[in-house]
Amino acid sequence: MRPLFSVGKNGLTEAWLTQLTGALENRELIKINLQQSADVDVMDTKAYIEDNTDIQVVQTIGRVLVLYRPATNEENQKISVIVENI
């Protein structure tokens, strides 16, 4: 899986969070990458996402974060069905 979003010099914004939420509605699991020009680090990004949304950061690998949020639309619920059964 390749990162779909990145955090760069523009930092973390409400519009960026809205885009993340929309992407997770369709995919349930995505990666984001922190660019070298980002003014925030991985822990700042994780805290911002988790404090302002219902998105869970399930893993960090270097400057990459893996995000999970169950889809509300049943058609998009692929991963959440598997997670429920674990």
C-alpha cells in the first residue's frame, strides 16, 4: 500500500482532515507520509488526527502513519468486517 496523503509545509488543517475522512470512507485503511518540509513530527500528526476525528492511527513506520476508520456505507466495509471477526 502506498501513501495517499502527505503532510508538507502547509501543515495540518481542517480541510486536510476532511479529505482524510472522505478517503477513509471509501478505503477504511490508508497511509499518509510526512514530507521533509513538514513543520510537524509523527507524534504531533498522530495527536492532531486522533484528537480531532474518530480516525485511529494504527501504526507508525518512520515518517509514515497508517490510519483506520470503519466505513459507514456497507458497500465500503471490507476491512472492518474482518476486524470485527478478530
